[in-house]
Amino acid sequence: MKQILFFAFFVFFTISTAFATEPLTIWIMPNGASPQEKLEQELELFTKSTGIKTKVVVLDWGEAWNRISTALNTGKDMPAVLQLGTTWIPYFASRGELLELNPSLSKIDPSRFVPVSFYTTHVDGDTSIYSVPWFIDARAILANERILKELNIKANDISTYKGFLKALKKIKAASLKLDDGTPIQAYAFPGRNDWNIPHNFAPWIWSNGGNFVVKKNNTYQSNLLSPKTLQGIALYLNFVLDSVVDAANLNLNTAQISQQFNNGEIAFILNTSEIVMQTRFQVEDGGLLHSRIGNDGVVVFPVPSGSAGSVSFIGGSNLAIPAKYKNKKQALDLLLYLTQDQFLDAYTKQIGFLPPSKKVLESWSQDSVYNVLVECLKNGQTYRGITQWGEIEGILGKTFSSIWASMEIEGLYSEEKIYSILRENDSLINVALGVNQPKDIISLEQFKTLWSSTLEEMKMDEIFSSEEKMSEAANKNEEKSIVDKKVSIGIFILMLLFGFIFAYQRKKK
């Protein structure tokens, strides 16, 4: 009997020990330079202070959604803590798959975080918190410093959309080339089949007072066909229509565009801030220190202002705990450790994205480049935290991909085609939101008037600018002519004077 009891105790002890020593797993996505290595280094301190081992698993962004969805739904092979894109939070929270964190709010301390970041921790209209901000993706205009210095382009020159457009045309007219003969493009952005498409459109739409969706009478509905949204879309497409962005780029994705920028082949891109930090790390550490862009230098500018000012896209990632995870206390301890100021500062300095902590951001503001991004947070905007956003974002991606396809093929683009695409997908967004299509939708004729007037305004500005230059040149020529006449008269008078003096001297002799 004693032997049986001893054996049972041994088995229980073995199993308990194995369970107790099982590491807490955290799932992350590849962010910046060497995120896994840095995270593992920081977690060593957590293990020393708690005795709890940890394991970092890196999920590729392409597989992350499916892998996370399966784990949260089934409760199998799930992590203790996981990284979620800010737009993913409402979907998983609405399904009851994320642990509610309200009982721990005093430890989390929401006042530590910038408002635009903490908004992403929950579902719009819900007071329950399901995540904690981990890092902020503040998108801005990144520029090749060497090219800007060569052409004497300054911050004030590109502070507005019109100024930015003029600067792009100046770069294009310069016909700059790299040492190997590769032509330098003024501006480029990804096109079809790229998940970043809505993120790239958003700043231009928001900066012109538009939005993808709006809340009316406590109900969200599509705002895709509103005049201000259409103006923002038109101005973004104008980069291609005005030939400052090569239509061939519409076949490229974000990674390809970023690589061209890193190669020194593009003067401006709208992108994440991680490239800035990568230029400060050696190549062997996942950086770009001695690459072409590392040598040329990167400068950051706010999104050029439109009629509603300069509004940057604010995204990023939060940390959450699966609702079905058994050891919730240990998971919470890990989450709180990963989101303390000291850790947030260390990790974001590695990956190049902004920390969400107000206190940490104060020190980041001392960096002249990152200070621009910190300032962008004040007027930055994120997507609405609604459960349907994932589906809506997919619709927007297909919307703009269809538009790119129509612009890429010569002869296919037309205002009628653009209107048809936008109207169809405006309806699909309302279906996703569960609302009826409004009756007062902008008509084709109204659309064409608005669309053409927006694009014509850009052309008229260019014409006026040319006329001003011609007028300035004419004025200079006129001034030169007047000066020349005055000089000629002066010379004539001097000649008469000398002639008089010469004749007078001869008469005296």
C-alpha cells in the first residue's frame, strides 16, 4: 500500500513540477530590427525576479490572424500573452476571446498612455478594457535627406498638399540618377494586393475632413461617398494622374517600395517609423546603418496639410491575454511587466516604433527626428474601434485595388468607373455594418462635378504658378530694360561732357 501511495505521489509531483516549470509563451510579430532577441533579453529579468520561465514565438504577419483565431477559438496551444494589431482588438473582444482587464485597471493605470493609443484597448462604446498599448505606429512622410539638400527642399516647402506636389514635380524635373544610372523617383506607394492600402489612403482623407465611416444616431454607416472623403481620395489618386507617381508602382507591395527607398531610388514615401531606427543599427543586427539610405540620411515630416490640417495615421499593437488561458495570474504578471515604462522604452528603442507611455515619450521628444512623430500623435487618428472593422478594412483594400487596376491600364480609367467602384463598395460597407443604404447618395453627375473640380484646382494652381513665374521673369526683363536705358543715357551724357571738355581745352590752346 505504501508503495502504491509513494508511486502516486511521485507521479503527481512529476506532473505538477512539469506544469509549474512550463514556460509562459508570448506570441509576437516581427517588428523592427531583431525583436525576438531584444524581448528575450528583457524577459530574463522577469525570470530572475519571479522564477517563471518564458518563451517567445514570432508569427509572420501573413499567418498571424489565422493562427491567433484558431488558438483563441479552440483554447488549444494558446500563449499566455499575445500581440494584436490595434484594429484586431474589437473583433476578438466581441467574441469573448480576450480576458477583460478592468479588475486590474489600477495596476495598468490608463492615465499613463496617450489617449489615441489607449482608445484602441477596447470596443467603441464599451467600457471594458481587453488589452494594453505596447507600441504606436505613427505614419509620416519619410524623405531622403541627401536629395532634399541637393534640391534645396525644406520643411515649409512640403507642409501643404499643394507645396508637396510642387516639390515632387521639382524632383521629377531634376531627372536625378544614382551612380549606376538608376533613375530616382520623387514619390511612390504600394498598389494592389497590399494590406497597407487603407492605411496609406487614410491620412489624405482625414487631412481633408473625410472618413471611411461615421457615427450617426449611435449607428455607424459608410462615409465613402461623402464630398470630403471623395476629395481626399481624388487628391491621393492625383499623384498618379498628375504623373508624379509612376503607375508601374501600383504592382508593388510595401516591402518592395520600402526597399527602393532604402536603395536611394525614391525621395519620399509614407511609411512606418521603424526605418528611422534601422538606420541607427548595423546591418548584421538587422539595421541599415551603412546602407545607401543610412548614408543619405532619413528626415521625417508630418503629412502635408489639407483643408482639415495634418492628420497622421495612428496604429500599432497591444498586448492581450486569451480568455481561456488557465493560469491568468501569471499571464497578467507577464503582461504588466511587458507594459511597464522601463520595458516599453527599451523595446521600442529596438524596434523603432513609438512607446505609448506619456512619460517615456517625453524623453523621446529630445530626439529631433522622433520629435516630429511625437508631435504627430497630437492630431493623429486611428480607425474606429468597431467589431466590423476587420471586414470593412478588407472591403476598402479591394475597393482601392480595383481603382488601381483601372488606372494602371491605359484607357480603362474614367470618372464613371471610379464612381461605380466606390458606390458598389460603399453599399458593401453598409451591409457589413448592418444598416440600410441611404437614399441621398451622391449622383454620378454630382460626383463628376466634385471630382473634376478637385483635380482642376491642382492644375489651376500649377497654371497660376507658371504665370507667376512668367510674370516675374517679365518684370525682371522690364527692370533690366529700364536699367539698360538709364545706363545708356548716362553714358551718352558722359560722352557729351567729355566732348565739351575736350573742345574747350582745344579752344584755350
